[in-house]
Amino acid sequence: MNLLARDGDPIVAVATAPGRGAVGIVRASGKSLADVARAITGRELVARHATYLPFRDARCEVIDQGLALYFPAPHSYTGEDVLELQIHGGPVVLQLLLARLLELGAPLRLRLAEPGEFTRRAFLNGKLDLAQAESVADLIDASTEAAARSATRALAGELSRAVGELAAELVELRLLVEATLDFPEEEIDFLRQAQAQQRLQALQQTLQQVQVRTRQGALLREGLRVVLAGQPNVGKSSLLNALAGAELAIVTPIAGTTRDKVSQTIQIEGVPLHIVDTAGLRDSADVVERIGVERSWHAIADADVVLFLHDLTRLHATGYAQAEADIARGLPQGVPLLHVFNKRDRVDVATLTLQLPQVWSDWGMEAGESVWISAASGEGLQTLRYQLLALAGAQQGSEGVFIARQRHVQALAQTRQHLDAALRLIELDAQAPLDLLAEELRLAHQALMAITGQYTPDDLLGAIFSSFCIGK
């Protein structure tokens, strides 16, 4: 469906969630809905006032009684005329009212709304920028209190304001560069006179601060994929159960009990963590277990954080060190890794702590970030939780964080790349070609403004708004 070709049609939809409820809402939006509003209510409605009255079908029989609210353009959510009818939330009565509106609006080509089309119109009519429009869906989908509050901040424009301040500084720098290009006869050392290098460095520092907040916001929205990896019987399933507070995975002393991935989402400081338990990593003649191990490696490759579990009771067992070294060689580079030493309740911690440097050497690994726990007793689990957040780049507490998406994170990263390229041009040559500098600044500005929708292609808009619920 080409939404751009149909953006002029008036639209209508049930705006409340499917199912039964005390109240249901049918919402319509379009350029000329006054006649439809008058026909369904039988009177002139006072703008932005709730009116209690009956809604009638084509035979003048009452469908239901409820509240009617009429918002004339441009003072509405979409910027068009908006009509909202609130009645009892039964699916049948809502469909009857919806059908009557479609009948009355037929001369205007009133049609059913597509997912996200009301918010899309709000964006197209300048009521919301794209970042704010996305935060509407994020607020609806928020799974934690922290995510909901952060989505509210984004909807209020905090992300947009941060982007706007960056854009203003960038535009000023672009104007200086391009003005100099337009007047080449002026023998002015532009880069020195305009302090271009200092301006770029200051811009990068501001951008870095926005990037930190945006990454935190994306983490609140999307969560963190944490994969438990290690040999069989090191306590991966026990740790999953301990973190989830439920017996999700089967735990036995038999090696290879876990044959496939088991997942559970938990929350730490409002951040959703998607914990994935995997099959123990080892060579096996069992066909089913081999498939499970292969899936484990795929899960590890897709992880945001890997917890490499070690069994403190088996550190000096024959073949254990070689197996640990084999697993370590297969772990992906660049993925945050936390070594989790399990079963501390069953060993002499002081003695093993002294032996740890030799253990790392036997495994062929450098000492890394680690935590000692007991999945059985719960000792060390709170420390593990906070180390997980630290590895993910999360800050404790979410005050001041706005919800964000990976799209925003990537756009800021592209902006940073072009600013870095512009700065290198200046640092390498005080007489750097201004046309190349201007192009890098233009590309940085374009990447930045994609966040709020100024340079967003139509196919991306379609993908974004199609993920919304119908009626929003």
C-alpha cells in the first residue's frame, strides 16, 4: 500500500485495544469531517467539548449512547479535523458504530486507517517530528516504568531538542564554510578566522554527550541480550533460574541436560535483560546435543553480553583447562564478556583467589572482568546484576534519559563519522579544500536530521509507522 498516495483520504478506526472493556473509542481524522460529525450526532458539536448523546444507525435506531468530541483543524492530534466517539467497549457495538461512520463518510472516501496512520498524519502535518512520533509507539509498548517515563520525555521533545541544538551549531559552521566558498576572492584564512577546528571539537563533545544518553535510551527500549555460555554442568541453567526467580530450566547433575536455548526476560534498574541459557559447549556424539551446541554458538554470536561461566569445583580437573581455552577461542571479538565463577559456596575462596593467576594462564586467557557467585545460594547475584548493567553501558537510574531506537544510535554514529572526517581534513592541512569540508559537514547534518525526519526517505517512514497499532 502506498500511504503517500492516500494521505488525503479521511480515515477512521477503533482506537482502543481489541477485546471487551468499559469504554471503547472510535476515532476519525480528515480534512472535512464536520458533516460526518453532525450526521452521527444529530447536532452541531462545540469544539473541544465532550457532549453526551445517542449515536444512531441508518434507521435512526440507537447504536449506543456516549461522548462525542470534535477537534477542528489545525488544533488536533493529526492537524486535521478529528472526531472521537466514546461508547461502551464491546466489540460488536464498536463495529456497528465504525460501520455507520464509514457509511456516512462514503462521499468523502472515508476509509479504515492503516496501522500508525493517525500518528503519521501528525508527523506529516508538523504536529510531531519523527522522533516524537516514534516515542508514541514506545510509550504504548513500554515494558518497564523507566521505559515509560523515558518515552514520555522523548514525546515531550527532549531528544528532538538535543538534536536541534546540535543541528543549530552544525548549520552555523556550514554557513561559514559555504559563504567562504561563494566568495573565493576574499583572501581570508577561513579555518583560522572562524576557529573551525575548535568549533568542530566542541561539536564533537556535545555529540558524544547526546550519544551516551541515546544509547541508554535504546537500551531501555530494546533491552540487552545476555547469553550464558560455558561447559556442561557449570551452572548456566541454575543461574537462569536464580536470575528469573523461577524454575524455567531443568537442572540435573547429568551433563548435556540442556539441549536447546531457554530464554527469559528480567528487569534490572528498569532495564530489560533477555537472558538466554544455552547447551553446554563440548564435542558430542549425540546428534541432538550437537544441534544444541551449534545453536548455542549462534546465540553467542548474536549476544550483546556473554557470561562465560566457570565451575570453581573443577578448575584443576583433568581436561577442564583445555576445554575452557577452546571455548575462549570461539567467543566473538568486541562483545562485552564477563567471567562468572560459580559454586563459590563449595570451595575455599581465599585459596582459589591466590591460584587464579595460574588458572588464567592455564586457560590461555588474560584476566578479565569477573564475579564470583553461587547460583544455588544467591551469593554474588546482586553484584552480577550491576556488572551486567555496567558492561552494557547503562547508568544506574534513568532520570533525564529519553527513549531512543537503534535508528537514532546509528544516525548519531554516522554524524560522528562525518564530523571526524571534517576534523581530520583541518588537522592534516591548515589549507584543507573547503569543498571537501563543506561536503562532510553536509553529510553530518543530513545524518543528524534523519532522527527528526527532515531527511528520512518515504520507505523508512512506511516501515516505522507500520509497526504502530491500528487507531494510533
